[in-house]
Amino acid sequence: MPQTVDDFPIVPAFVIKDTPKPRRLTMLKEARAYVDEAMGLGRRSAPWRDLWHRLKSATTEDQAIEAIGAMRELLAEEDLLVPGGR
């Protein structure tokens, strides 16, 4: 089990379309950093703001699981996941 919710694993990992190469997120803290970055780059729509709040406020494993699931759905909706995760 992870020591803190920041270290909660993302399984399977997210592999996100990024430049110059795909970006792999394996823990909640990496997901938080990615969304922080995305918010700074102009992704400020309601779904991204909601996701940002969910990731920032996650303090339990259940909340982490829910936030990671919401992130997976949003990334898929916006076609940001690399097919096959490679």
C-alpha cells in the first residue's frame, strides 16, 4: 500500500500524448502535476477545473481512485491517451 495518497499508483499508468514524446503518469502526485501544468496552459474548462479540485482534495484511497477514474475519462474524451499505453 502507498505511504501517502500522493504515492497512490495509477494502474494501468496513463500514457499521455505530449511533445516531444508521450508522458507516462504512474502516481497520483504525477497526475496532479500534469493537471496543474495543463491548467496553466489554458485547459480551464469546467471538466478540467473539476478534475483539478478532485485531485487536489483527494486525501483517502477511495477519493484517489475516484479522481484517477475521472482523469482517465477526461483524457479519453479529449483523445489525449496514447492507444495501447505505449
